Amino acid sequence: MSFKANQPLVSVIIPCYNCEKWVRQAVESCLSQTYPNIEIIVVDDGSTDRSFEILRQFLPRIRLETGPNRVGNIARNRAFELSAGEYIQYLDADDYLEPDKVARQVQFLEETKADVVYGDWRYRRHLPDSRFSYFDKIEIGGVQQDILASLVSGRWWIFPGAVLYRRRVVNEVGGWDETLRAAQDRDFFTSVALSGAKIRYQAGCYSIYRQYGAVTVSSSNLSRWVEGHCITLKKAELALARTGRLTEEYRAALAAGYFGLARGTTDYDSRGTIVRATYAKILGGLINKILDLCPDFHSSDETRLFTTLERLFGFRFAMNLLWARLFVRRVKLNLRDTFLLRLVLRLKRVNLQREASGHFSSSTFGQKGPIESDSSKPKRIDGK
């Protein structure tokens, strides 16, 4: 790929917190870009491992700043303040880019005059000990008929590393919301879509999203996860209402977004991570919000049983039945786990008894007559 003189500067922004295993590859993937005019800005968010030590080895090829641990969005916004690029590439410290990623997307934006471009991406999944990994199938970003509706409905998501922004777009939306502890990327891209920016899709997979566990930092707490996504959806609803764009189509898309959260809580709770009262409160609030937005809401991608119950008895009844089934399933899982635990303890007790019996037999082997101890003799309790 050939480049013209005076290519626009691209700023790669990397927030880092305790990523000593991965941050080297993230930075090296940026240094290996075929695009010639790149600056790399890393803000270490108070890491307590060797991340900062590793990052210092890249000086002066990167710009590095560190401070106390606050939150990833604060680190992203601080790195943006330090940047000077006409184009902005966000990259988490545990992900990485293929060499032609930046070059292809800069050329696309220059030619199309779009404001934002996104591409395809793929997971690199690590097994629990992180020494072994494999690449999953390529996730196709695809052309979205209405990208805002796709985002708020929860039926579509784009990996942040697969996106390139013009600087003015980030300025217009005010950066990343520093109050959020979950759903940060969904919120930021939704704000960009709400701003009216021209967002285009470019085919091709040049971004790698690393995953090394079923639970992410933002999803490790159910209440925080639900709250973050609800804030994002509420902000979108208010922005649409304020600009006179809260149509029935967007209300249905927002309701679908809340429904996705409700289904997400059932998946979350199937792991037995929250108590029944907490789950009931969260699910009840989500159901109310769905029906407030769209009283005739019907799910379009649920099981046949759920769809039949919803059609016969209504959405609220179907969701409550889903909750009841979940509770019964949890009771069964708890009973099974209790049975297995008791079985294991019993087997251990039997093994200990056998070991003690074997030890007793070997210690008395060859001796004549019974062996008595003080504890084996009958004790009088009448004080005589």
C-alpha cells in the first residue's frame, strides 16, 4: 500500500490497568502498523503489576503517563487530551491490531469523507491458564440499515478496536462518560451515532479482541452491569426525545434493548451468582421499562415455548414464568451440588477410616494379647 506525503496523524489511545501479560503485544502491534504517521499514547491507570515497567521499555517510541487508579474512561479521555492526531484509534491494552488496520481505514475515510469507519474483528480465546489460545470465527460488522437502532436494541455490537474516528467526532460527543463502570463502549458508540456522524462499514478483519474468561470486568457485578446499560439506553431515549426523534421504531428498539438486559440477567443468574430478591427487583424493573416504552412488545428471537406463552398470556406472564423456571432450576442445581458434596465428604471419611485401620493393624502386628489404653477402659461416673 503506497502513501502520499504529509499523511494525517493517527493517535492510538491505549488505557492500561494490570495487563502485564498482554500490553507488550498491544503496543508492538501499533508500532508494526504499515501506516507511517502514528503516535501511540498510553495512560497507565495505576497498575499494580509490571505493566508500567514493561511500557517504559518502549520509550521514547510511545508517550506514557501514569497516575492513580480511577477508571478506564478517565484514562481514555486523558490520553485523548494528550493526543494530536486527526484520526483516533482506541485500543485496550489486552487487544491488538493487524499491521494494515490503520492504513486501510485512513484511506477509506479519506476517500469516502465519512466520519467513522468500522470493520470486522475476531476473538482470540484463551484457555484458563492463558498459555493456549485459539482464534474464533470472524465477526462480520456488516452494513446496518439504522446503526442507532441496532445499537440500542442490543442486537448488534462492534468491537471498539475495529473502529477509527475523525478527531472532531470525539470532540463533538465530549469523549467517554467517566461516570460509567459498565457498558462504556456501547455508550460511546451510541453517542457518536446520536450525533449524526457519518458511520460507514469497511469489510475486512484487522482487529483482535482477546478474551480469557466468561466474565469481563464490567460484567462481574450484575447490578453494575444492568445499571450501566440502563444509563446508556436512558441517555439515548432522552436525546431522541429532545430532538423529536423518539419514534415508535426507536421506542421498540429501546424496549428490545431492555429485553436483552432482562434475558441477560437470567443467563447471569443461572450461574447462581445473585440472591432471589435481588434478581426479582432487577427483572421487575426491566419488565416495567419495556412495557412503558412499548406496551405491545413481543420478543422476536425467543424460544418457541416463550413465544407461545407470550402470545397466549402476555409478555409479563411469560417473563415471570421464565423467572420461576430459573428458580426451580437453581433449586435443583443446589440440591445436586449438596448431594455431590455429601458424597465426596462421605468417601473421604471412608478413606480416612481405612487408612486409620491399616495404620492400627500395622502398629499392633506381632504383639501378644489385646492392647488397652486409658480411653478404652470403662469410666465410672459416680465419683468412686
